[in-house]
Amino acid sequence: MIELTPDEAEFRASVARLVDREIAPRAREFDERGEFPMELFRKIGELGYFGLRYPESVGGAGAGFVHYLVMAEELARGSMSLAAAVAMQAMMGTDFVFRCGTPDHHERLLKPALRGEKIGAFCLSEPNAGSDLARIETTARSGADGTRLTGRKMWVTNGTMADFFTVAASVDRTKGLKGIRFFLVERGAAGLHIGRRIPLVGVRADDVTELALEECPAVPLGDGGVSDLMQILDQVRAMTGALAVGLGRAALEDAVRYAKERVCFQKPVAAFQAIRHMLAQADVDLEASRLLVYQAGRRIERGLPSRRESAIAKLFASETANRIADTAMRVLAGYGFSMEYPAQRFFRDARFLLIGGGTSEILRDVIARETMGE
Ligand SMILES: Cc1cc2nc3c(=O)[nH]c(=O)nc-3n(C[C@H](O)[C@H](O)[C@H](O)COP(=O)(O)OP(=O)(O)OC[C@H]3O[C@@H](n4cnc5c(N)ncnc54)[C@H](O)[C@@H]3O)c2cc1C
């Protein structure tokens, strides 16, 4: 295990207490009802978790990036729906406003968001552009009346609830990726239409929506575009890896508990070597995920390059979480197939980890470029 500092270890224990007392016991209810756990989301804001990686000058906690990973991992152990929404608010939903917003944006939007009083969303993906960002069709037009955005966005986490949106749009479609810039749109802006909530296979309590922009007033957030995005992508990938470690832990613990209780042929199934080896392999893979994720996190925290380490950590940890969720389903057999046991929720939620932060195929491409020294 990569050593945590005493402060990080203490923080982990306090998040774990919250998860054990208030989140894990309600995760099934959130999932079944598909209802966003707003009360807990607000509580996490009050506890200061949204501001962990932001400086105190904007109302953050000024903690290191590893604290943020610890929070993501622990919350995901309890409820992936809640963890994904929190991770979005604490990073992509607020990061551009922090880095490129004005003092007014910091006062009106960022500080309340870090307290959990406002919600920020991040809108990159579109109906025709996911991995291939050069295909973004939303356009930004600047004129005497300021900047206006027109286009459609897809998969906006926290979308129907958000007070402000960081939106990617092209200022020049002929330039592909180089033409992309980020803009701030506030709720209530003319021409902003928040669409339907998308029904999901996993993270079912999450509020993931479509968005349409029609000559919608917006404010530019910096002029770095994709290079600004790249600065945070390594953090997003390490964070998704931490979510995967949390889910993997929950699925493995559940499978071990079940294997010890379930009796077949006069023995608990945990006594059968076939089952023991499946669970041991899950433990091995989980430990490797943990090492990779926290190694990437430490590098990020120290300001070291981590493109390769973050991509490897996210790829390995998300694939591992899916394998562990599959193992848990096999160990529980018929009961794994029942909606009354959590194994199926881990199995469904784990799919999300293969998509957010870059698909496995895209990550292998990123890693291959590093492997080839390109
Ligand atoms: C629950 C959820 C929440 C999300 N939240 C947000 C959010 O808040 N904001 C946001 O902007 N987006 C969000 N997303 C969108 C997510 O980032 C995209 O789904 C993701 O980037 C993949 O894009 P896509 O779904 O369009 O797949 P595509 O890019 O269309 O990919 C389809 C398939 O082709 C493969 N592929 C694509 N290109 C290549 C290549 N060059 N080589 C090999 N294979 C390739 C992919 O790996 C995949 O298997 C969310 C998605 C989900 C499911």
C-alpha cells in the first residue's frame, strides 16, 4: 500500500464513518428510486469535501490531491451514484471557473458551489462527439452583443440541477481541436434549454441530461481551450481510478461475506478452491489498482508529469472493478442475479467507470503514445 500521511489516514477514517453510517445503508434506495440524494450531497458540501483540492482563498480546504482520491474511493465504496456526482462537482464542474473565472464568478458561483449551495456542471460531450472532440458542433459566435453559443450537449452530469455550466464550443470549426474553447453559461440564460434526464443502466440516481443552446449568452473561460482541458485530464483519470478502487472493494467485501455464509455440499462455498482463487485474484488486482491510482495521485500532487501513470491507473482500475463485479456475480450465482442483493448494482455501476474519463480504447491509445515515446 502506498503510505498515507497521518492526516490523510485520519481523513479516510472520517469519510469512511460517514459512508458506513449514512451512505452505504441507503445506496440501494438511491439506485432503486433513481432519486438524486440531494440531502447527502449538500451535507458533503457542508463538510467541505467539494473544496478539498481548492485553495483557501476561494473557500477550499487547500488539501492535497491524495485527499481528494481518498474521498472519491470511500464514497464509491458506499454509493457510486453519489460519488460520481460529488467528484464532478469537486472537479470538472468547478475547475474552469476556478482557473479562468473572474473574482465575481468566484464569489457568486465557485464559493457557494464549494459549500454545496450551488451546483456546477461540465458539458463537453455531444450527440455526435464523445471521444472525438474535434467533432464538437456547438459553436461560439462573438459580436457586439457578447458571445453566444448554439448547439447540443449530451450526458451532462448534475444537468437538471446545475446553477452554472462550463461548456465546450468551437470558435472556428475549420480548426478542429484547436478551435475549441470553454465558456460559462448560467442557469436562466436566454436560449438555454435543459432537456430530459437520461435513464441509465448504472449510477441510476444520477441526474444526467441533455442540453440545448440557442444563441445562448456565455462568458469565455480562458483562451487555452484543449490545452486547459489537458491540464486537468490526468486528475480526472486518477479520480476515476479511485472510484473504481472503491467499487472493487465493496464488490469484493460483499462476495467474501456471501462466500463464507453460503453452504453447498456441507461446506461454505468459501472453502472451495475455485471460489477462493477467484476471490484471491480479485484481491491481487484490487491491490495493484490501489498502488497505481495512488502512485498517479502522488505524482499529480507533487506536480510531476503523470499522463502515462494516470492513464494506466484509470485503465487498470476500471477494468479491474468490472472483473471484480463479475466475480461477485459468479460467487453469488442465483442471488447475484436478484435485484435484492447489491452484486447486480456493483455490476451495473462498474460499467460507468469504463466510459467516464476516456474509454479503455482511448486510454490504450494514450498509453501507446507514451510506450512508443511519441
Ligand atoms: C453516466 C455518464 C455520465 C457522463 N457525464 C458527462 C459529463 O458530465 N460531461 C461530459 O461532457 N460527458 C459526460 N459523459 C460522456 C462521456 O465522457 C462519453 O460517453 C465518453 O467520452 C465516450 O464518448 P461516446 O459515448 O460518445 O463514445 P464514442 O466516442 O462514440 O465511442 C464509441 C466506441 O468507439 C471507441 N472509439 C472511439 N474512438 C476510438 C479510437 N480512436 N480508437 C479506438 N476506439 C475508439 C470507443 O472506445 C467506444 O468503444 C458521461 C457519460 C456517462 C455514461
